[in-house]
Amino acid sequence: MPQDHGQTAVPLDARLDGLEAELDEVERLLADPAVSSDTARLVELSRRHKELVDVVAAWRDLRTARA
């Protein structure tokens, strides 16, 4: 039996939609000229982009295949 660790289960599709929205925001911020002058922020956003881009691409492919 699964254990409840005080966290509410979120449906996978909703979690993936959230990651997709986060990727869109990261990409928007990376395009902001102000970010390019903040090296620490640029590195942080670039790393997050790298973490998200393949997952979101796979999610978009799956969503298309389901349609």
C-alpha cells in the first residue's frame, strides 16, 4: 500500500502541464536582455531550461499522439 507523506497527489498530466508552463516562462526570461547582464540568473535559467526542455518535448509529443 502506498504511503502518504503529507503530499497531495497531483495527476501526471497536470504536473507536466506545469513543467511546460515553467519552460515557457524560462524561455521568456532567457530572451529578456536584462537577464543577460545578470550572470548568476542566466546560469540558473540556462540550467533549468536544460532540465525541462527534453521532458516538455516528450510531453508535447505524447499529447499530440493522444489527440
